[in-house]
Amino acid sequence: MSGTPLAQERVAARAEEAAPAIESRDLCIVYGRGSRAVVALEGVDLRIDAGEFVALIGPSGCGKSSFLRAVADLLPARTLQGTLRVEGKTTEDARRANSFAFVFQDPVLAPWRTVMQNVSLPLEVVPPERRSGTRSPRELIDLVGLTGFEDVLPSALSGGMRQRVAIARALTLEPSILLMDEPFGSLDELTRDRMHDELLGIWSTTTASVLLVTHSIAEAVYLADRVVVMTPRPGRISAVLDIDFPRPRSAALKTTVEFLEKTNEIRARLGL
Amino acid sequence: MKSVRGWGSEMTFDQELLVRAQIPAEDERPPVGLRLVRRFRVVAVLLLTVALWAIAVRVFEVKRFIVPSPELVIGRFFDTPEFVIREFMVTLLEASAGFGIAATLGVGLAILLARSALLEELLYPYLNIIRVTPSIAIAPLLVVWFGHTPTPHIIVATIISFFPIVVTTLLGLRSADPELINLMATLNASPQAVFRKVRLPNSLPYLFASFRISAPLAVIGALVGEFAGGTGGMGNVLIVSRSNLDTPMSFLMIVLSGFLGILFYGVVVAGERRLIRWHPSVQLD
């Protein structure tokens, strides 16, 4: 077990759920076949406990997004080798059980739907008997600070606001796992910093585990309990670092020496 | 104190702010005269053209069976208004029926082809054959088969407006954002839900783009059908008036056919503005 006392409490509080949130053993991902085959991921062993916040970091082509998509059952089965379990189930069964929600790099909103309709989309698609829980869309819109914008179309929103809609949508069914693929990559730094604090605030109100793919070292260190450092060609895990800063964290942390040391350590592991 | 609507990153909404900046007043309505000019300047172009036409016919002493003066054309309407309106309505109804059938079959076929790549592979080449077959060549045959009824005219209107609807709607159904489809997959959405919530709404702008092309085409199709034979409709009146050297009537039919095409186009654009308000093409207007 890793992490701060707080993180350990979170994990221990849900000890009854014996299976880890995500567990991969010797996972390989190969795209294409024959001479055109590309090995995107090579022998990845990773265990993410329930309630944990884990960040995957690495340069382009290190397979971090592929790993995330594999967990979400978005890759063709034939590309996967090895074992991958989500809450003890196959990824397909986990998807069928609506165990996780995915936040994409782009907000991926339906442009013909208002903010409220976009946030409510999962409620229209997933029948009540398949939901693990439900949060009121209005409450979620309030949580991400978009009250007053319920009836606005996405085209009238800024990039940061759209991404907040996407996050609200991901929380609608109270998923036990949040999969986030560079969700703040397209935002400006000021917005991104505020989104970090918002995400941590939102996460503290849920019991969800988070697997976050990111390009940003500071983002990974600030948000995560553990940072998984990956290297490309073929994609491999080169290091796993515990981030022991106490929670709740605030922006002041980013200016501390310890924070800088952590980011430097990751920088070194990335070979920078 | 001026009320400034907060917008964007600060999340505030209708906030009262004390600002030094001058807030521009609402646009003033231009004076009545200017508004009238703006509203009617398009019509003015038409009136000017008609006036030039009237003058040219007189100056060059053009014979009325070559080019009649505009007042003769308008007068021809008032000679037999019931007759003209009746024939106009025949073409309107035939074109509407043809377009309605084409839209129904076209969207239906596009949905089928979108669901099955095999079906697309098997049927698409033959769709192209239907498309390149000149409807003017099929029309007389249809008249032989269906006789003096509106049916052959409706069929020509259907054939001519069918293809753009299939092709463009298929494109729209296929071009949904793949990540939005992935999102639906993570929600374990049924194929029906993906279709209803993503593919169909996504295809609406494409559907209307095809209607913009197809609706006026249906008018042409109905006219071509009437040209080829059978009874009724403005195409038929055109044939008869030409053989009688009744050129004012021919002109009247041509003008009314153009008006019918614009009418069809206008109805499509009006529907588009209502149904896809979210789309940039509509928002820009």
C-alpha cells in the first residue's frame, strides 16, 4: 500500500471491495499485423486500488493513451495480450456494468445538445437497473460552476467550460472509476490550474478511483497519489513514484521545494 | 453602475460591475425610409429588370411571339387565372409528391446502407446507374406504362431528386464524431441509441443540404415528366403554348416554374432554420 495516511484511509475505507480498481498483468498492445505491426505497449504490470488517483505520464507514443483505451474496452480485442481486469471483471463486462466513465482529450459534446442535455445524456442511454448511482445533472452543473448555462449550446462556451461540462457528464452515473485522457491538455495554463483544484475538489466528494493520462509533470505530481512514468517504442513502465503530499492539496504546494524535487525526479526518469 | 454580463472563464453571470469603460448603446433602429429601402431592394432589382425588358421590347420592336412584353405575360395570367392556378397546383403537387417519396426512400436507403457495408458494396454501383440515366429518356417510357395520369410525372420527380438525398444523408450518418461514438460505447449504448442520439442528429445538416439540392430538382423532374407527355401541369401547358405560338403563355409558365423552384427551396431553408439551430451554417445567418 502506498500513499499518505489520507490516501490509505480512502483505500482502507473500501477494503470490502477486494478486487483492485484496475489490474493489468503482462499487458501488451499490438496494432496491425505482420510487417506493419506496431507494439504500442509491452509487458505492463499495474495495479490501481479502489479510491486511488494514479497519473500516467510519458512522451507521445509511450502507450499511455492506448492503456487507458484498453481499460475502457475501446480497442479491438485482438490487439490485446495478457490480462486486464477492471474491478475483477473483464473490460467488456466492466463496460457493460457501467463501472467507469471516460473523459476525452476534447470535450466531445454533442453540439446539438444544451449543457443540461449533454450532462443528462448518460441518463438517457443507461437504463436505471444498470446504474450504480445517479447524481442530479443540475447539481453536477453547479459542482463544475456552470449554473446559469444549463440551456446554452456548447458552441457558445469557452474551451474550459466545455471540458467542465464533459467532467460533469462523466460523473452523472457515479462511476467508481474515472478514466481521463489528457483532459486539460487543450486548456490555457490559468484555466488548467483552476481545473486541477476543481477536479481534486470533485474527487474528494466521490469515492472514485482516477486514472489520468497526462503530458504535464506538474499536473501529475499535483493531482496523483502515484505517478506511473512510461517510455516509448515500445511503451513500457519505467518507474512508479509515490506522491506523499498530504491532502487536501492547494496551489501553494506547487511552489515548495519538495514539489520541485518530485517533478525533477520524474523528469530524470523520463530521461529529460 | 452598469450591468455587464459576465461571460467566459470567470463563471459569473449577470453580474453588476462598476466599470470605467463606455458601454455601447443598443443598436438604434435605422429610420423607416432606410428600413423600407433595405427590405425592398431585392424586389427593386426585379422590377428594374422587368422595366428594362419592357423598354427593350418596344425600342427594338420585338414581335410578341418571339419575346412578348412583360405586361402581355402578366395579362396572359388574368385571361384565364383559374386555368393557370390549376396547372401551377398540378405541378406543385406532383413535385411535392415526388420529393416526399424521394426523401422517404432516400433517407430509408441511406440508413440501410449506413448499417451494412455489404449492402452498400452491392447496391451503390447500381444507384449510380439510376443517377446517370437521363430522366428525359425514361419519361416517355413511363408515360407509356402509366398513361395519362400524374404517376409518370411523380416518378420522374422522384428519380431526379432521390440520388442527392441518399448520397449526402449516407455521408452525414457516417461522419459522426468517432469520439462521440466511443463515448456512447463507454456508456454501453445500444446501436439504436447510438443511431438516435448521435448519428441521426449529426446527419440533419447533411440531410438539409441534400434537400436544398433535391427540392428544386423535384420541380424540374415534374416539369420534365409533363413535357414528355400525359396531361396536366405547367410542362404540358408549355408544350401546347409553344405549338400554338402562344409565347406569352410560355413565358408565364417559365416564370411560374422558377417561382415554384424558389418556393421549394425556401421551404427547405425555413425547415433547416427551425431544426438545426445549433449548426454553424444556421448560426452564421
